[in-house]
Amino acid sequence: MRKINFNAGPAALPLPVLERAQSELLDFRGTGISILEHSHRGRDYDRVHEETLALFSELLGLPKSHSPIMVQGGASLQFAMLPMNFLKPGHSADYAVTGHWARLAYEEARRVGAARAACDTAGPDGKHARIPRPEELLLDPKASYLHITTNNTIFGTQWHALPDSKGVPLVADMCSDILSRPVDAAKFALIYAGAQKNLGPAGLALIAVDRDWLKTARTDLPDILSYAVHLEARSIYHTPPTFAVYLVGLQLKWIKENGGPAGMERRNKEKAELLYGALDRLKGWYTAPAEKASRSLMNAVFRTPSPELDDLFCHEAEQEGLVGMKGHRAAGGMRVSLYNAISLDDVKALTSFMETFAKRRG
């Protein structure tokens, strides 16, 4: 029996995607061998590769000025790769520090060159409960770029409106909310996202870059770390993680068949309204630390009255087939990830358990 998977990443995949992959695993579309065995230079894999790039471009709504890239690894590699390409000596970059991963991106950039925190929403306890107000974002008009993390998985906050970068190139880590809602991709110089939350399995990152901005990138990097090299090589500079690309392609098809980013947004808002409604209704028992205006549609963070009850909540939930809700060590409590693959029925099962648990233990 399959369980309901609320893990933050690697995260739930849509059942139709898994079933399609299962049906094709031994014999990929009549070729007689698995997609795992196909050469990355062969015709059959090449169709998958190009289709995945095309679907990503289509669903993200990339303008003609932008191109998609796929590279091995996840966001942690992009934390370094981005400043290595665009943070040149004598220049600085701005970072909005709104959570754990935003801080790691900032700290990695500081290892590469000059980077500054344009804002830092950490409270006295080091935790982040909100997105900054516009006046708190203190930008350097000469910055090489402004980096934001659109959704903060650990603390459960999300940018619901883009900041005004005042002409500075805007870069976004969209790992945990990519294609969960429509975005105006033309407003970004570069977008990156690890696949393992909303796009597919771990091991692959998808990038969208403005080609004119890419012309300003450094050219003295190792080829493997150059966006320009990967773009010119059609994201096959070296052997890509072919099975991950294949699964991302299947998930992109699933997103398209279910209304694209607009369809995902409707679905995700409905799920989030149900879960946050339950948290607000049971606020005498559950505490949700994120400010309401900053609440994430992707990751809801909450606690019971004590760490011991938090552990008991997760234990009893697992017995009911609800898994993956233990909070990150930096935030504690519980974290429910509501990525695209999670259904409204999944959240109904969770809220029913939440009510029962509160009555039984409260």
C-alpha cells in the first residue's frame, strides 16, 4: 500500500509518472532496452532530452531571449556556479537572506567574491518567519545581480510578489516552487531549480538564462562550470543523468496535462487553504510561526505544545500512512510539503488526522 508522502525532497512524484516509468523500464518505447541503458548520444535518448528542454521552456513561458539548460547536481552546485559565472572581481552581488538555503547561497557567494546581504529576516532566535517588506530590501544599484530564494522550505515562507530589483539583474532559486504557479520568466536574468521537489528525482538541476546576460559571464572558468558551455552543448557537455531527465520529462507532461502552472496554482492554493484553515481553527493546539502574509503554498511549518508531542504526532501519523513530516532541525516541529504531486485528498487525510490527534492528546 502506497503511503502519502509529505517529504520536503526528494519528494512525492505523481503516481501516473511512476506507473509510466514502471511500464517502460525494461523496454523503452519498443527499443528493446531500458532508458537506463540508452546512450546519451543515441537517437532515442536525444528525443527525450530535447522534449524535456522544450517542455520546460513552454511551461515556464520562456521568452525568445531565454534558453533552458540542464546540469547534474542540485541547488548547492548552483550556489557556487552562479557567482563563479557572474560575480567578477571588483564587483559585488546582493542576496536577500530569507531562510536557511538563502543564507547558504549567500555564504557560498562570499567564498567566490564580494557579496552582501541586502536584507536578513532572521529573528533573535535565528529563525525566519516572514518575507521582507519592500523598504527593508536595501539594494546596491551597481550590484552584479540580486538573488532571491522564492520559497523557503525549512521555515515555510514564500515570495508572493517579486521584489523591485531597480534594474539590477534578478536571479532566483526556485527549487521548491518551480512550476507550482505562473511566473513572468522575462523578469529574471537567471532561474535555477533542483528537480527533486516539483520536477522529478534528485540529481538534476534545470536553469533558464537570459542569453544577453550570459554574454557578460566570465570565460576563464573550467568548462564544466560554465553556463555558456552547457548551453552550447545542448546540456550534453558530458553524460547527463539520463534517467532523471526522462523522469523530469514525464513529470512536465503530467503538469501540462493538468493545466500547466495555472492549473498547479489552483490546485496548490486549494490544498494550502485547507491545511492552513485547519491550523488556524486548531490554533489552541497547533502553532504556525510563519506570518500569514508570507505563508508558503509549498511548505507548511507548525508545532504542537511540546517537542515530545511533535515526535508523537509524526509517529502516529506514520502509523496512519502519512509520512515525511518531521521538521528540519533548524526549525523543529513539523513540515508538510504540498508540492504539485500532492493531491487535495492527501491533505484532507492529513487534516482529519490533525483534528483527531488534537482531540485525543489535547
